[in-house]
Amino acid sequence: MGEERWAEVDRYLTDLLLPDDPVLDSTLRASEAAHLPAIQVSPPQGKLLELLARIRGTRRILEIGTLGGYSTIWLARSLPPGGHMVTLELDPKHAQVARANLERAGLDEVVELREGPATRSLADLAREGVDPFDLIFIDADKAGYPEYLAWALRLSRSGSVIVADNVVRNGAVADASSRDESVRGVRRFHEMLAGEPRVSATAIQTVGAKGYDGFALAFVTRDP
């Protein structure tokens, strides 16, 4: 059993549980046409993010790593009237594609896309004194995960949920001798979660059309 079977199961679950969605399909097509890397979440993973946000009763979402806006749309759709989402993207080309996709989805007034280095944008949010976010999704450069987690904790409150993608790295996360900066960043991220008294956390391995990886999920138990 390998990636071919994992992808087959993903297709089965997507066809069965997720109706055709022209907006999301056009988002993927636009991202592919612009030659963006195909590293966005899979449809079942996107739906999982939406459901987590709905279950939480989320009104404010922060996403670190927009790419073409695919996961952004899944998350933004969970918001009730008056809800707001901020998404951060480093690459100007990715941001341009995402803005067009969000406008096509009718979410451009719900989602605020901030372009530039995430650490700068996160510092700006803290300096502006924004209200804490209910859900924070981290899906950007893996070497930066420890710093993103530190900012996420600063921008959260008791009851906030932090989700991070790609935290297993095809199993390489278990290799303490790895010199891969992405693996090292994710390992440090897990270590920070383990030593952080403000969170209760776990991580889940996943397989599917995106290969072998995993999610981390942290529940913030008290205010900063």
C-alpha cells in the first residue's frame, strides 16, 4: 500500500463527501495556470479546516501562508456574518493570484491579504493591537514554524485553536540527526508545543493525495 492507494482513497472520499465546487475548482485551475506549486491542502483537508473553524464558532481567523488562496477560501467560508480573516503571503505573484481567486469567490471583503514577510506582518498585527484570533492556521515555510508559533501564541487567547500543516515531513520529523532546515524547524515547533504551558496539543499523521505528512493541533488554555 502506497501513494497510489492513498490518492485513490482521497478521490473516493472527495467524490462521496464533497460536492462539486466550481469556485474551488477554478481556484485550483488559476493556481495551476499561474504555475504556483501544487502544495495546497487536499479537498478533504480543506473541509477539515472549515469544520474545525465552524465547530469552534470562529469569528476571527489568521492564516500564515496563502499560496493561491485555496485553504483561505475553505476557512473564510466558515465565518459568520461580520467575521474577518487575515492571510499572510510572502510572494507577490502568489498574492496576486490569491486576490483574484478571493474576489471570484466573493470573499475579498471578508479576507484581508497582507503581502510581505510573515514575521513583519505578524509584528504589524501585534503593534496594531488587533483582537485575538480564534483560529490560526500555519502553512508557510517550515523553517519559520517556531517563530510563527511564538507569534500565534501572542495573537491568541484562551480558547483559540492553532493548526499547523506539514509537520511530519514524510516521516523525517523523527530523525534527530536531520540537517534539513524544514525538518529542523518542524522539530523545534513540536518541542515548543511540548514545553508551552499555555497549550494542550497533539499531532496526527496523514496520508492521501498529498503523500505522507501530518497536522498539529493545539488548544490555547489561557490568555497571554
